[in-house]
Amino acid sequence: MKSPSQTNAIDFDSAKLQRLGFGQRPPVLERPFSLAQLRQQLGQQLQTSLEPQRILGLFFREIQRVVPLDALTYKHPASDLRLELGQRGHHSVTYSLNHEDENLGELIFRRNQRFSEYEQASLESLLPTLLFPIRNALLYRAATQSALRDPLTGTGNRIAMDQTLQREIEMSRRHLMPLSLLMLDIDHFKNVNDNYGHSAGDDVLKAVAASIKNQLRNVDMVFRFGGEEFLILLSNTNREAAAMVGERLRFAAQAENYKADGNLVELTVSLGCSTLLPGESADSLLRRADSALYVAKREGRNRLQMAG
Ligand SMILES: Nc1nc2c(ncn2[C@@H]2O[C@H](COP(=O)(O)OP(=O)(O)OP(=O)(O)O)[C@@H](O)[C@H]2O)c(=O)[nH]1
């Protein structure tokens, strides 16, 4: 039996998505459109994606058939998720999404005109169509994130780092933007374990990761590279700017008092920094940062070494 060609498969999918209103061009919004019709349509459409951004984007677009809006905000702090769609508006109505005892986030509808009671009732009757799609999307997000996170420190793990580094290198080439990398290692970390125990060492590792994340704009670019080693990817950052970030991280680590088994410990970190060269591979970029880190250690620790 001949298997369907890829072209056929794509045609079928796009036709199906088109019928559900996912065409490339946004459909002309027809009004009036009954609430019951819209509820039915949303019930089908919203379950075709597991991405919160996509689900809320569709919801935001479609509900405007019955309630014109200027903006929609969705917040789910437990998933570290905040999405903003549209512009700001003076008036707002807020709903908390709950399913049984589970909090599925908060939705804020905004616009410059007051919401009438009828409009609020309409929104309330459409909100249930979001519950299961959002719940599935949150579960999916949690599952994919846990596969990509280091459970101890909450930073990205090695798999996430490999994927992100490759993607950032491609972006850097395509958009002709610099890309730098910092490799950070805690100095004499073995002493913390030896003096206070492994579990106290774990607490210190968590605190160091938190201190690194506090100093950075994009916390999604911090990865635990090895035991007490972290890797920080700095997109659109040249050598000089990366050196400044590296020094900032070094000062922050030194300024902080870490708690190990109830005792205050002072720590320093050493860093190696490399900036992507034309045509350079991910391996080579990592190797150069690692060699620079080795030099920083050899030359006395608590320092930043730039790769040559
Ligand atoms: N508590 C804890 N310790 C870890 C973990 N992973 C690695 N380590 C410890 O990190 C220490 C690393 O020690 P070394 O590689 O000798 O380096 P160091 O003592 O930091 O010294 P320098 O890097 O040379 O400044 C070892 O004691 C490891 O057991 C972890 O997940 N938790």
C-alpha cells in the first residue's frame, strides 16, 4: 500500500484547520453571531492546540464577535505564565478560572468602554469553553518544562541547553547579532559539602542559581551544566557587554551570604566567557568558555577570564 505523500497530509490538515477558522488570513468577523453558535465553535477550536498563547489568541479573537475588547491578560503565576494580548483599556473585568479545587489562572478583559451587564454575562457564558483547553495546556507545559529543568535549581538542564544553544546560534547568524556565553563555577564548593554536608551543599547551589537568575533579564537562558557549574547564554550581547554581565554575577555571588546548615558561608565564583565567532560550532564556543574558566581557576579563582 502506498503511504500518503507529505503534501497530501499537509493539504488535509490545512483544509481541516481552515474549516475550524485557522486560515492564514483572519476571517471577517460577522455579527450578529449567537452565543450558542460561538460556544459551540470555541468548544471545537480551542481544543486543537496545547499552547496557552494560541488558545488565548483564538479566544480573544473569536469572543469579539459578541463582546468587543481592547485587551486580554492571562496570568498563572504557578506556571510562571503571563500573556498580554491587545492594547490597554481603562475598564476591566477579572475572572478567576477554577476547575474543582484547581486554580487555572486569572483572566482580565479590558477596554475603554464600560462593560454592560449583558456583555459580562456573555463573557461568563463563554469562559467555560476555556477551562479544559487551558487545563490541558498547563499540564502539557508542566510536563515539557520538567523534562527540560534541573529539579534542584529550577534552571534549564543539559537537554534544554543543547536545544537553546543551537537555536541561539542560528538566530545569531540569521540576524547578524552577537551571542556570548558565560561558564560559571563555584570556587572550592567541595569545602561546603565537606564542612556542612551534601544537603547543605544543595541549599547553597539553589541559592547561587537564584542569585544568578536575579541578576539577569532572561532567566530562561540559565542552565546547570554540571555539578556546581552553570552556563549563561547572552543573546544579542557582544564581548564587552558579556564581560560586564560576568563581573556583575561575580560581584553578586561574593556579596551574598549563603546559609549552609544554619551557618553563614561566603562564596566566590570563577567565570569563563566566549563570544561566537563567524562559522563557529556550539562545541567550539563551549570549549573556549571552558578553557577560559580553567585559566580563571588557575590564576587564583574569583575572576572572569575572557576567551581569546
Ligand atoms: N551538594 C551537592 N554537591 C554537588 C552536586 N554536584 C556536584 N557537587 C559537588 O561539587 C564539588 C565539586 O568539587 P571540585 O570539582 O573538586 O571543585 P571545587 O571544590 O568547587 O573547587 P574548584 O572548582 O577547583 O574551585 C564536589 O564535592 C561534588 O560532590 C550536587 O548536586 N549537590
